[in-house]
Amino acid sequence: MKDPLQQLPPVQIWHGLKRAWMLSRLKDKRYRYMWASPPEDEWVSLDCETTGLDVNLDEIITIGAVRIRGNTIMTSERLELTVKPERRKLTAESVKVHRLRQQDVAQGMPIEEALKQLMSFIGSRPLVGYYLEFDLAMINRALVPLIGVKLPQPKIEVSGLYYDYKFQQLPHHQQGLTHIDLRFASLMKDLDLPQREAHDAVNDAVMAALAFIKLRQLTHR
């Protein structure tokens, strides 16, 4: 009888082993549910707004997330949290971008409480986002001291899906030579999707969800 692992692609084996290792490092077993099989055709679109762009020094000030079920954005199932930064003050530039003042975030919750609510909201669902690597770097920096590991869910980068889709549309002789504009506003406009006011965590999460659904429809015809 063949070893079942030998029938899986190496990348899938690697991801499985990594998830198992992460689970073994989990300090708080109440969060084992994040390793469960996700609900079928469900995802969570996620976005964070921060005091700045330095993943080592800046802090999260808002978290927005919305569930996706099939081709529907479940706007009634959303998470919107304001977080009180512990060390970094909001700069004038940050206030201009996010339209949040120091007194607004001063009433926010501690990051530990926000992360607990976020983990409960996500469950085991795969994560969707635009520039998701940055958001997860900010989240995981605060999460590892809390539970010992990073978020284990599969991650789907909307700009990556869009790049692959546009690349396949190019004539063969232009592939690799033509610039593909990955800016969020350009991506949304090209996909003919409505744009909400940017730099709001929930709005950005909803727009990323819209792009994700549209790209799935375009590439699964």
C-alpha cells in the first residue's frame, strides 16, 4: 500500500508539516479551532490601518474584516475594531490618511483583546487581502507573544491573483515585458468594481473581497 504522503505534491506536504509544527507550538489550546477544516467556500477579507509603515515599530489602530460566502460578501458578518496604540503617537500625516485623531484611538481596545476577537471571527477560514503580507506582519508581531505562533490560515493575495489573470491575457510575446499596474485603485477600476473611501479598514476589506470574487469568476469560467 502506498504512503498517502507520497501521493501529495511536495508543496502540499510542506504546508501540512508546517501547520502541524505551528499547532505543536500553540501556547493557548483554546485556539486550536484555527487549524480545523474551514467551512466550504468561505473566506475572510482582512485589512489593518496602522500608525505607519514600519512593521517593527508602528502599531495597529484599526482592524476590519468581512466574511465571504461563495460569491457573496456578508456585510452583516463584519468585524470593525479600534485599537489603542501603546507606544506610537499618531502623526499629522497619519491623521490625514486615516482621518483618526489621537483621541479617537485613545478610546480603543488593547491589541490583545482585538486579536482575540479577530481569531474568533476568522476561525479556520482562509484569509484574503490586498498587500496582505503587511497586515499579517503587523498582526503576527503582536500575536506571537500572545499564543506562541502566527495565524495559520491559508493566505490569498488579491494583487497576485490579478497579476496572474492579466499576465494570461497578454500575447505570448508580451508576457514578461508589459508592466501590469498593481495599484489598488487601478486594479479596482480595471475590474469595473465600485470603490469605497480608501484607508478605512472595513472599506478596504470589502473592496479586496469584491476583487477576489470578481477574479474567481473571471478565472473559473
